[in-house]
Amino acid sequence: MADVFDRFAWLHVVDPRLAEAYRAAHDTAFDAPRAAHVALRGFAEIFLSHEAIPPGVPRQVSLCDRIEAARKLRLLPNDVLDGLDALRVDGNAAAHPSHAERRPPRPVADALRTAWDCATWLHLRCGRREDEVPTFQAPTLADSAAVFRDAMLGGYLGGGDPVAKFHVAQALLEHQDRMRQKAQTDGDGMSLNRGPEAARLLRDATFYVPAARARLACLMLETSNPSEVDIAEAIDWLRSGCEDDDPESLFRLGAMHFHGQHGLPRELETARSLFQRAAVHEHPGALHALSVIDVEAGDVDSEARSRALARRAAEAGDPFGQTTYGSMLIEGVGGEVEAAEGAVWLRRSARAGWAPAVWCLASYLRAGSVAPLEGEDADSLLAQACELGSVDGLLHRAEVSLRGPDASVDFASALSDLADARTHAAVAEEHSAVNDRLTEALHRLRRRVNALPRTDERRRELCSLLIHFRADGSPRPRAEIGGLLLEVAREMSGNDPNASLEAWQLTLQANWGIPEPTAADVARVKAWTAESMTRLRAEARRVGRNAPCPCGSKQKAKHCHAR
């Protein structure tokens, strides 16, 4: 989720100084933990000086006295004051490590969690919503600059620290995802491929770091060229990680058995066993997968157990778990209906850019199951879900475009949404549903094309749209499009061969981005046009001067091709 939006943006809205102090502690958590604790002590001082704190806290005394004064006056909840006091004590211990009476500060991650909870209370105090606060995530070693140095210089036999190499590989892949997302948003077509470099680092770390095996296997299976993937090697890496009880390997291999992917049989019991082993380590994905398996059983006990598992996954920060748990609360699956609480979980996941959560929230708003907030409406959420790649959202929008008779259907929008849905389909079930709908839409489009006269301008536009897809619904490579558009130009040959040629050239450039046609292609179009003109004149003379012209222009032949 950190790749989708700035996790500290909500805190910056509360107070920019608080956000700067928290970010400073977050960024130095591994490289300079004492400096991080000192920064969090400053966080506590800024907190008590915020304008939302009730008046009565003295400003010119020490931090300890200000906390005790607020406690005596009962201006703040005790848990908030306890957290601020803990940040004060840890900061003092970090700033004066030689003092005999100072206890060593606790881990920086625990102090960051305390500061996060205090800031959440202040966020609510300012009249804002709980769902605007993302789930807390502790900093990882990938955030540390020292890790990059250790990956290359330190570690076993001078070959680099394998743990550091694993975190460097993770950071490279996260940076690659951010750059690709930015390129897609900006539309500049630029991307970054750090896969080979990350794979090399992961291979160096696999012997010592079981989690590196799962990440390497996933990287191998995610490649865009299936012919280069050694599926057997990737599965062997996952099984090796499972032998060391690595939760990520257990979850990934279980997911492959659950969906029957990459040549593995679909075995639910095997998948359940692997998910249960991963759930022992509180793996959020495994908790959510077990929740899905239980809810499919359909009995009351399984639904209650599924709801409890979904809650654990949601509290662990899994966006899919948050979406599932929120939907269960709204629909009353496994317990009572709690629509307001369910909407909070859905909005929290939606704010993280999770497309299924945005789609579910739009659906519940449209059905009236959830009360909308100010400025929130189902149509804008549906558009956002489609932009984020929600397969259900894209299918729904395509269904709306395909409603009504063929003559009124917006085929361009429907096929565009269906093509995007096919790209984003993650599992075989989604892919099959999209393919069926795409095949049906193409069949209706062909029927519409055949119903139009050959000289109708709409026929040329629809033919150009139809050429984009093969018969099975798969996208057609650009190399094949130019030649097929020549066939359209031949079919659309009218009274003016030059106009037909010009229309074909504009279609190539505007719709497909294909450069100027070659001289040979132009010669072929002119030859086809001359041949069509000769054939049409012969047919027009044969039908009679007062009969409709066979070209489809609805004029008499004597005023058209029989002149």
C-alpha cells in the first residue's frame, strides 16, 4: 500500500510538524535508533502544543510537568498521556545513554506505533474520519541506507550479507513498481526493469533467507515472457521454503494449489493445509484465504469462523482481508449486520488504492446498504475502480455500454473496458468470465457491421474497431492491423478512389498510431479501388438505369455508377 499513496499524508494534514518529526524517526529507525527516539520525543512536545489540545496545559514548563498537568486536569485520555510519557522517557534515555538511572529505550518500531496511535486520536479530535488513517506499518530494513552498504561489502566471507541482499532486492522491486506506476500515470511510456538485478541478489540470499525463495519464485512466474519461465524451478524454490516453514512460501504454494495454477492440480485440502501452516505465523494472505474457504462451506459455524479469520487479516493490514471483512459486516455474514463498521474497513482499504474495495463500496452505495459521506457518490467510485483495474467494475461498465439494441450500443467503450478487464484478470475464473463477455460483444459488433451498407461511414469505423481483436477475443498485434485495414479500404471503395485512400491513411494514423503506409501498400489500395470501380460499374449497368445502385448509396444507378 505504501506504493499507492503517501502513508503520512493524513498526518501532514493534522500538523506538518508532527509529520516531519514522525518521518524523521521512521527514516532513521535502523541507521540511528537513538536519533529516532529523540525525534519522537520532539513529536510528543509538538503534540501537546497543538491547537486542538484543550486549554489548561502549561506551555513554559518541562515536558514531564506538562504531561502530569494534563493528567491532573483530565484534559486527555490516560492511554494518550501514557503514550506521550513513554515517548518522553525513551527520548531522554536515547539522548543521555550514560546516565546510570536511565533504562535503555525500547525498539523504535514500538515507539513509532505509540506515536501513530496518539496521532490517530488527535486526527479524530480534529473532527476527521477514522477510515482516513491507514493501517500502521513498521519500517523495514529496506528503508535503511546502511543495508545497501552491507549487501555489497559485509557478510559471509566478504561476499555480502545475504539478509541485506534480500532487502536490497525488495527495495529494487518496489522502486520498479513505483516507476512503472508513474510511467503509466504520466503516459510517457517509460519503465524500469530491475528484475534481473533483483533476481541475482535473491539467488545469493536463498541459502540463508527462506523468504528470498518465495520472492524469487514469484519474480520468475511474473515475467512477461512465459517461454523464459522455468516453472519447475520456481515451484522447487517454493517447496524448499515450505520445508523451512517460511510463511510466504507456504502461502504462495497454497494459492497455486487453490487456483490450480502453473500446472499444479486444484487440491483444496492441500491448499488448506498450507494456508493453516502460514496462518500460524499470522500471515495476512493465508488468514484471508482460510476465510474464503470457510465461507464457501456455507454452514453457520464456518461463516462465524470465516468472519473471525477475515478480521485477523484486516487488522494485520491485508487490503483483501479488509475488503472481505467489511463486506461481511455489511451483509451480516457470520454474525450481526454492522454496516457502519464495515464501511470504515472498506474505506480504509479503498484509500490505499485497493480496486476491489473501491468497487465494493460503490456497489453498496448504489444498493443503499451504506450511507454515503459528504462528497461521496457511487458513480465517481465506479470510475475510480475502473481506473485502478477492478475486473468487476470494468465488467459492470461494459454491461451498461452494451445495453439496448445493437444500433445504440457504444461498442468502442465496451470493448475498451473488456480488453482492460482481460488484462487485469488475476485468476482463471475471472479470465473465463471476461472472455465469454468479450466474445459475445464481438459477435454483436460483427452483426452490426453486416447490417450497415458498405458505403456507410459508420461501417468503416466499426470495422476498424473490430480489427483490433481476433476471433477468440485476444488482442491483435499491430503488425497485422495495417494489412487488415487495407482490406477495409478495399471494401469501402466508393465513387472517389483518392478519398477512400485518404480515409484509410487517416485511420491508420489516428486509431492505431501506424506511420505513413509504404508505396507498395498505396499501390495495392489504388489497384483494389480501380478493380472495385470496374466491378460496380458493370453491376450497375446490368441492374438497369432506374434501379438502386448496387454500391448501397440508395441512389439510382444512372445517377451513380451507371453514368
